[in-house]
Amino acid sequence: MDLSDEIRIEAPRDVVYAGLNDPDILRASIPGCEELEQVTPTELHARVVLKIGPVKAKFNGTVNLDPTDPPHAFSLSGDGKGGAAGFAKGGADVTLEEDGDATVLRYTAKVEMGGKIAQLGSRLVKGTAKKLSGKFFTSFAEAVTQQSAA
């Protein structure tokens, strides 16, 4: 499954980039995130509870950051296991473009799933993924905007 979108964040690019690398901001922004721990500067361990249709599962996983072009862009990849519910793995490429005093964040993501979640049907799964990514970016934009104003 492929996802892509963009969001305008009322904060300078360096503040948005720093937010994307801040475990506290990410923990507060990720829907269902129970735990997010930074293991190294580029590796995070996470525990997230998600409900997709009738399937609710707790996923434990790892996210690896690849900050190849800070603060213009970076990539991330990760995988999570949800027991009987299945697994998810994927990655995203993120670009940050200055737009006056704001930043336009664009992302493209690829996700693969298996197990019970994959059996739910692509429309339900893609709809839920879009809703969750929308919640994440709305929460993230609010957190970064508040941090920038402070």
C-alpha cells in the first residue's frame, strides 16, 4: 500500500526537522503510542495499540531514521509485530520545504502487512492508515507550532 500527502506547518524548517527527531513530540503525536524509546540517535523502539476494523492489536517494533540531508529531507523505515493480528513493515521519505515562516512537509510511504490485518481488505486498511496519518500530522503540527511559538 502506498500513501502520500503534504501538510503546511506554521514553524521554521529547522524546528519541524527537530520535531521529527524528538521522541517526546513523536510519542505524543503517534495515535495509540504507549511507549517510544530512543535507543540510538537513529533507532527508536515503539509499542503502539491500533484498531483496524474489528482487529485490535498491540504492535512492538523498531523505527530506523536515515537523516541523509538535514534539514531538507530524511527517510525512515520500520517494522512491527502484533502477535496473531499480524505484522507491518514499511518506510517513508519526507521532504521539508520552506514556505515563508512556515514549512511544507511532504511524505511518500510504502507499507506491507500480513496476518489478520492483511485479510481485512485493502479499502478498510488504507482508509484507516490515511485516518491515522492525518491524526499524526495534525497532532505533530500542533506540537511543533506550539514549540516554535514558545
